[in-house]
Amino acid sequence: LPITEPTANMIVDIGGGTTEVAVISLAGIVYAKSVRVAGDKMDESILQYIKRKHNLAIGERTAELIKTTIGNVMPEEPYETMDIKGRDLVSGVPKTLTITSREIQSAIAEQVDVIVDAVRVALEVTPPELSADIVDQGIVLTGGGGLLKNLDILLRDETGMPIIVADDPLSSVVLGSGQALDNLDILREIAID
């Protein structure tokens, strides 16, 4: 992103522990907000949903696999399904269960709403002249949460802004940090003393 240009860029980074929403322009931060809702909270919600609804105990890795395989914020029929294995909380023995993307949507709905609200608030407090740039440039979605199916479409529908998913959302923060170190002069410009 051209961070030193006089145009505004909006970035939404949905990581494991937090979601960061930022508007940057002229090598400065116009707005930045971090919410403690991201991929890990979604995994925990999936785990709790399956425990509560199906009396099945699953591990955190299984919950993450469910999210990355059939997680979808706007699933359509026929819903994707996935067979999962866990321990039946009633009988105590291992059990296999089929779940749908519709169930996962309802399990993570609260976290998705928090992320959408954070983006909406950022747009509301961004100065009008910079908002015009965001309308033209779009909002860049990055981080592992950016890979959640249809999240870009939901954000577009909720904000009216174009949404661009970064080319490599899982690595973009690391790649950006590497570029910052390669361009220490720009890093010094934006660094806070």
C-alpha cells in the first residue's frame, strides 16, 4: 500500500487474538482501533457451540479446522458439511458427527458482528475527505480471518465499500514488517518518539 501518499488507506487485520482496523495516510495513522475478537475467539465459540448443541467435546485444533474448512459468514443451501470426531459428553465414548456451515455461521455470528461494527465505527470517524479515498481505494482485508468465506462480501454489503482481500493474508503482516525494515527511512518517518 502507498502509505506515504496523500490518499487514505483502510486496513482490517483479523489475526488470532485481535482485529486491528486502521486508516493511514501520509505515513501517519489517522485512526486505529484494536478489538479483542478474532480467529481464536471464533474457534472457542465453535468449540462451545458443538459442546452445548451436540454434547460433543472437541479440541481447539478441530474447532480451527472446522472454521477454515466450512466456516462461512453467509452460507447458502446446499450447506457445506463436515464430519467431526470428538468425545460424547453423555456416554464418554468417541463419536462422529456431521455439522453444517449454517451451524458454524450461527456459532461465530457474535464475533463477526463485532468485527463489522469495528469497521463501521472506523468509517464513521474518518474525516470526509479521507473517506472519499476509501470509497475509491477500498478496504484491504488481511490476516487469517480474512480467509473466512464470504467475509469480504458481508463487509461490502454492510459498509458499501469495495473490499480487497490481500494476496497473501496469512503472511502480509510479516511481509509488511520486512518491507518496513528494508525501508528504515520510511519507518523513521512514521515512528512515534
